[in-house]
Amino acid sequence: MRILLVDDHTLFRRGMRMMLTELMPEAQLYEADSCDALAQFDGEAFDAVLLDLNMPGAGGLQALELTKAYFPASTVMVVSGEEQPGVIRSVIERGAAGFLPKTANPETMMGALRIVLAGGVYLPAQAINFGNAVSINRLTERQRAVLRLALKGVPNKLIGRELGLSEGTVKSHLSAAFRLLDVRNRTEALYVVAQSGLRI
């Protein structure tokens, strides 16, 4: 497994490296101290990129966008000292597979990594304030299939093509799933799925 750590604080980066080496001795770990430094890895593939948002130069959401542009096939999890729900929501909306506070303990970090590497979404509990996670159990198999693709960012037209449904039928299934989950859109649905700890 190849993991890239992107953080401008050397001590934090080295601490993360030591912790990951202890928890995942088989992992190959790489480091970058800025988004500019990502150029040295252009064309390489990583299973996961752990990204700090607050760095000199390109930072914040721009750092996430640049990272995803360099490594479109990689799972990107934001690791940040900013824990405001608005920030967490923004990074998820822009394609991050999870958000891990820098205050998290090693066990939480490992659990979060396992979730995102398995194709799930990890969010800290304090970021989730709405939705009915229990309602996931009430989704039909077809609603689950449509929602599963929607939460991966697949457009309705392509969901329909993959499942043999019309675009209108896809929209109907999504609307029904959103009503059951008591959410308004895909982003809120992501939060509820993450909160539930269930696979859809």
C-alpha cells in the first residue's frame, strides 16, 4: 500500500509517518511539504493521500483540488486542525473521501483509513447533525444501488446506463431515498451513511 502525506509541518508529518509505520508496517510512505512539492510525484499512483488544508501557497480547498488533479485515482482524506462543519462539508462536496481532525488518536486514524480505503466515507461525529441513519435499513435494493453510485459522484445519466434505468427513474429513486433518509441532496446523504457506519 502506498500512502502520501502532504503537510507543511515537519514534526506533524514525521509523527504521522511513525504512527502509520507502527500500525501498517507493510505500507510505503511518501512525504510532501506543500502542493508545489506534489509535482515530484506526478504520474505516480497512491492508494491514499492524507492532506492538510492549511499550507503556504495553495491551501484550503485549492489544495484539495490540486491534489485530486494530480492523483485522480487516489483516495484523498483531509487531515486538518480545522473542525468547523462548514469546512468539513466543503471538502466532502469537492470529492474528499473523509475528514480526520488532527486531534484524532491512532485508533481513530486507522479506523478512518480502513473505511475510506474500502470505498466508504469517514466523518467525525461532531460534523453530523442531521438525517435519520436508521432509515438506511428501509431503502430498497434498487434505491441502494442508485444511491451507492450517486455517492461516488456518478451522474444520473451514467447511473441509468449502468443499471438499465431511464434518467427519470434514477431521479425518482434518489428522491425516494433522500426522503427516507430525511436529507435534501447527495452531500447530506453522505453524512448520514457515514454516521450510520453501514454499507449501502
